[in-house]
Amino acid sequence: MHNIDFFLNMKKTIFILLVAATSSFVACKKEPKTDLNPPIYAIQNDSVDQLKINQIQVVGSHNSYRKRTDLDIFTMVTNLFSTGILGTGLDPGGWDYSHVPLPEQFGAFGMRAIELDIYEDAQGGRFAKRGGLLLVDNRDPVSGIAELDQPGYKIIHIPDFDYNTNYYSFVSALKAVKVWSEKNPNHIPIFIQIESKIDMVGDQVSFPFLLTSQPYTAASADAVDQEIKGVFGNDLDKVITPDDIRGSYNTLREAVLAGSWPTLGESRGKIMFVMEGAMVPLYKQGHPSLEGRAMFTFADPGDDEAAFVILNNPISDMTEIQQVVAQGFIVRTRCDSDTEEARTGDYSTMNAAFASGAQILSTDYYQADERYKTEAGWTDYHVAFPSGTTFRINPVTASDKVSLGFIGE
């Protein structure tokens, strides 16, 4: 009995440490289903097609690949939290969300921005086991998923613990985007935000069954571009690249300040990638203003490679967002976070995001969580433009164009 008690206490202690270690990883949210009207797909309007892509706003999903956490792991963390062992900053309720596959997000809900978290797996098999399962009744950690044995970047939220996804590999997600795009060639550009990750729970708590991080290299940065080209072609004909925007200007920032963004008409059927995270310094290295690269990067507005800026709190960042978008940059902000708005029904952050002029408005709730119909503690909170369209005229960068009326695809 003493050995069993010791093991159970050890598991509890380990998991407290593990959950604390994951707190830096967990800035995500969720999405379920409700009776939301489908987006309006109107006929093309030549006047609206003259708008530049920084003169509109789109709604996009946050951690767009993600499916709900393994129930056993989620239950253990929830139980620890309910006993008061974990602090309020470690509430597992922030994990309690899920997304539908990308084609459904694009088609049924009009998402025109998505977010993918990637981890390097150059040899294959690095993420084929889920070590966190060994802490939950010693379940078999072997996934048995063949795609995880193949080389290439993998899509994961938190390795070993929060790994359920609609797309195991970066390439499979990109293929889903490409197939949908080719079937809907008139769509406005889709913004794909890439978060390049390295952090692991095993960096914080040393156990042999948990993965630890490995640094990116220059080859890592080249490899991610190659995966994009492997899906969209070496010429990246359907991808809007930094070179396309910079043109003859000395820097990307100079081009953006000069209004070098393409029009909607020029951008239909195309994709744009923008990276954040650990790989960014290497991705920029040797590529001034991202010359020759497939992706933009989130940057400070004063940097030479600045085109996209991330300012995630539209309430506290309101003034800065409005100033930055007025200069010509494209900004990503958030409408909700950590399932809070879905539980409270508070639309203040969403309304601030809409008013800020940020072009990419991220949410976990393009549809309401179904549980609001049957369970207390949930509301029908969801994010959509009042007209139900896939985009709208930007209130900061194109306020004089609202008279065009038409807003959609």
C-alpha cells in the first residue's frame, strides 16, 4: 500500500509541476456549434475589388487545427484545479474548446484567417508517443498514427499533453487549404498565421518519457519554406510573398508605408503566410526585408521587415492599433481568449477589436459552444460581422469607402 500511495502522490506532484510548466503554452481557446446563419456570398463588386487588402477586416480562428484535449488528461488537470492545488492562472477551462476542419471553417463560417502551431520533426517519429498518458493510469503512449512517423513539421498545441488535432502535419493542413482554395477561386486572400514553437513541458520537468526542446537552425527555416513550396509550387503563384509587396522599394516597411498592398481584385484566390515564434530570427537571417522568403513575419513597426504587427488586446492596445493600421500595417488582434467570453457572454473585447481597425480578428467562437443549450455556465457568444459576410470595410483605413455598401465575396 505504501508503494501505491507513494506512486499516486508522485503522479500528483509531477502533474502539478507539468501543468505549471504548460501555463506558458496555454493561450488558446475553443469553438463549437450553434445555429449561425451561413456567410453571404454575393456577386463580385468591381468597386469593392479596388480596396486594398489592408482596407478590410476579416474574422479568423485561433489555433485553428485544435481538437479538445484527451479526456483523461483534461480530467486530471481539472480535478487538481478544483481542489485548489492549482492557482487561478492555471485554470484548465482555458483548454476547453475545439475546432471543425478547415474547409468547414472557410465555407460554413467564412473564416479568412487561420493559425497553425508547428514543431520541427526533420527525421519523423518525434511526436509519435504522448508521454503525458503515462501519468494518467499508465495508458499506452504510442499513438499508432502513421503520419507522425513521417519527416516534416507537425502541428501540435502542447506536445505530450494537448496534442489532439485535425491535422497532424503542416503539409496536410496546407493541402486542405489548397484544395478548398482551388474549389473557391474567387475568395479574398486567406491569412495563415504560423507560430513556430520549440518549448516543451519536458524542459521544465525532467522525466525520460517527456520530450525536450531542440533549437531551430538555418536549415529549419529553409525547410518550412520548402514545405510551403511543396504544396503551392516553387513559383508560389498563389501566395502573396514579401517580395511581391516590397517591389522596387528598399525595404518591406518602406513599401507598406507607401501603400504597396495589392487590391482585393488582384488578391483573390491567394494565400498569405505570416510567422511568429522561435524561428523568426533565423528565418530573417540572410534575407533582408524577407527577400526570397515565402512568409512575412510579425514585427515591430520600426523594423525593415515590418508589414504585419500583432497586438492581441484591442482594449488596452486600442490607440496603438489604430495608429499602426493608419500607417498601413496589417494588425492581428483577438476578440476573446481562454473561453472566458463564451462563458460570460461579454462582447466588449470583440466590439473593441472591430472598432480598432485591426484587419485580422481572431476568435475561438465563429460558432457558439453547443453546451449553452444544455449546460449552465455557457452562453451563445460567437463572433461574426452583423451582415454575416466574410469581410467588411475597415473603419479606420477605409472609412470613406463605406458608401460602397457591398461587403462580402
